[in-house]
Amino acid sequence: MAYPSSKPENRLMEHQLFNETNKVRLSGIIEARDQVNHGIAGGIKIERFAVYHDAGGTVHLPMWNGKQRLGEAMVIAWENLFRYGEDFIVLAINFRLKAGYGLVRRETPLTSPVSSWTLTSRQAVDESWNQLLARMHFD
């Protein structure tokens, strides 16, 4: 991926928002939308959304696919969307912080009461960014 900006902060923001993890998350949401709304990739069979008892008394719940309940798929899609939105908002806020401060993200469950973003010294952020830049390849 080419990064048009020469400023490291802007390149890192672009990387955080458009990295492979977020591309996978966004493509999953888009594929789900296309499958449900537009019938792409075979669409969703209405029978999968039925709740019913079979002859043995088992209750069948709505399914996204053969192995995953619809509710589980929705939780994953929402979590991915919330994380992407959170990344975007926090990184925009990061540019408005007072000198000497910055924000660093760590993985936490979406249900955690602890934020995945931590306010820290600008020096710690710069060290993290320099490590990330050293691993990244820009075209």
C-alpha cells in the first residue's frame, strides 16, 4: 500500500486505520451486508433464520452459516465495527493532545470496562511508532 503523506504521524494513522487487520474486519462486514442485502454469494436462505423445534424436541436457532449462530456473527461484526470506529476517533483526538502526551492501543475484549487506549508520555508513543515504522514497508 502506498502512503501519500511524508509525515510519520499521518503515515502511522493511515496504517492504523487501513492495516490488514482492519481490512479483514471491514471486508467481513461488507461481505455480510452484501450477502444479506444483495443476495451475493448465494445470499442468506430464509430457512436459516427460522426458530423451530424438530421432532426430537431440539430448538434450532437462526444460523449465519452451518457452524455459526446468527447472534454470534452479529457480535463479531459489531465488535469489528466498534473497534474500527474507536481507532478512528482516538487517532483523530491524538493529534489534539497537549505536547508531551499520546495514546497507545492495546488489545482488550470489547466487553472489558478497561479502555483499549491508554494515555501515556509522548516519548513512549514515539518509541512505539519508531518500532512500528522500522517494521513497515512503504512503496
